[in-house]
Amino acid sequence: MNTVALIVAAGRGIRAGGSAPKQYRHLAGEAVLTRTIRAVLASDKIDHVMTVIHRDDHGPYDAAVAEIDDQRLLPPVIGGVERAQSVRLGLEALTEVAPDHVLIHDAARPFITAPVIEAIIAKLTNHDGAMAAVPVVDALWRGGDGFCVDQVDRSGLWRAQTPQGFGFTAILAAHQTNTDPKAADDAAIARAAGLDVALIEASTANFKITNPADFARAERQIMAHAAEYRTGQGYDVHALVEGDGVILCGIKIPFHRSLSGHSDADVAMHALTDAIFGALAEGDIGRWFPPSDMRWKGAKSSIFLEKAIERVTERKGRLINCDLTIICEQPKITPHAETMIASLAAIMAVDPDRISVKATTSERLGFTGREEGIAAMATATVALS
Ligand code: MG
């Protein structure tokens, strides 16, 4: 039996917010579509995967599949305006492949699992169609003007998901004779053509990313399975010299001295950057930006921190939190802490509540106590999936 998964990714996904269609937005370092294709390919009962894309999306599609090295992935096909039209065009493009079965799946459901895929395929031996769904467990009310009007019996009600699987010839014919371009799903088109569709109980984890809040839920779902959490530490010192201010966490604080160093000498940002590199076990700033290289002379330290965060993303990880302590007698740090946190949050593209910036003196002891230099310590925790 030859089974093809047809992934529908031609929508514009505007409800999810953001500038890119939601299927190309990144989820913990990887496009939603990349995750969905990988999840489908995880079943060895799938012989081919074909994706229906929007005509403007060749670029993002190519980027999304760049690292998927699997012979089963076929070139994409261009979809239409409505979902039903996109599915029909996808099915017609499969005529040459002529599979026995086709599983039609939403690009925005990256949490599909092999057991559900395989339960659907197994059902197709004896039925025209089979779809993933979950029984309705909440009480249902019809509302009016913001009030309960009457209760709706939930018994026998299911919430449809995808994949929805069918015999290829039958669903192609159903789509070609479909007269409702706004049909909610393929099961509706199949039923209208007289096909029987079995219900396969799936999980609520196989939800469709629709709204901005769904991205946060999806990230939590991914990170719940993070392979590991790693913590790194960083420590740095720069000497104080004659000057007119110090740069800490990207913020210039007026002061009668400055920090000396090869770059902008942002000792706090250096400690934080080293903590992130440390969590990844990827050395330190000096390894990525050798001080012998004149390109980094006077450089803004944000390029170092951006690099560390880029490495977290490339490792398919996420910064969980970081904690930074600046050690000096002067200048006073606390009045600037909030601005520093906002500066770091912008550079690292994380929520400010994941960042802590605090300060201490060393009770006038040692080199920081004598105001010969400023020291900074940081820890950072990273989740790698
Ligand atoms: Mg340094």
C-alpha cells in the first residue's frame, strides 16, 4: 500500500500575528512547517510527503526544508485561495504518483504523532476515510447576548483534527465534484460525496496553531520535552581609566571614568555572553572573536551577545533565564537596572522577566573596592530540545 501525506501550507495565517505566515514562523528555533514535515516523516508507513504552498512562498518553503534530508519529500505544489481548492490542486498533482491512500494534514499541527498516523492508515483498509479527532468533554452551551440560552447535548460530539485519511481515487473525485469552496475540512467533502469516515481518537496535544497565544503554548509543549537544561557561568573584569562614562549592558552611564578594553569594554555584557557560551560548552567570547583580530577593536559588545544567542537558536535551544551581578563601588547601578534589562531583552529577543541585573559593592575591599576596575558575574540557563 502506497500512502502519501499531503500537507496544506498555502494559507496566509494572519490570525496568528507576525509578518510571516504562521507555518513559516519559528517555534523554538525551527519553522512550524519544518516540525510538521519531520513529525509526519517520523512514521515509516508514509511513503511520500507533498506540501501545498502559496505561490509567493517558494523562498520560505525552501528554507523550511533545507535541512530535511529524506528522499520521501516530494517537490511542493502551488495551492489556491481557499483551503478546499488547495487540497484539490494537491490531490491532482498526486495523480502521477497514484497512491492508494492520502493523509491530508494541516501545516499548523506540528504535534502529530506516528501512532495516530498509523491508526488512520490501518482504518483505511476497511473504510473510505478516517480522521483524527478528540471527543468533546466540556459542557456545551448556546449563548445569546452574553448569557447561557440552552445547553447543547455533547454526547457523540467530536472536535475534528487532521490528518484526515482517504482512499486516493475516492477523495480526489469528491474534491473534483465538491460544490462548497468553504467546506470546513476534507471529512465534510468526503461525507457530501457519500464516503464513510471513521473517527480515530487523538490527543489535544495535536492542536492547530491559530492565535498568537498558541505559539507560546506550542513552545511550552516542545520545551516540556527538552532533552536537557544547561547552565553556564561567566566572569569578567575591565580596568577603570580616565573618561566620561561606562557602558554596561549596552547603556552608557555618565561617570568621571571609563572602562578600558579592546571592544567597548562592556564588562557586564561580556560576563553574560560567556555564561551563554558556557551553557552551550562552546568556549567564550575570545574563541568566537579573537582579541588579536582588529575587526573587534572598539566593537559594540552587542555583536558578541547576538552571536551567543544565534548559537542557542542554531542548537535548537532557548534561553530560559540569566542573572547578572555587577561588582563596583561606583557608579550606582540600581537606578539603571531596568533600562539595562530592556537593552538586554531587545538584543537577545527574550522577555525582560527572564533577565535579572543586580549590583553589589565589595565593601571597599580588593581592586573593585579601590575602584581600579569593575567586575561582573553571570549565570545563564538554556534549554536544548
Ligand atoms: Mg571583557
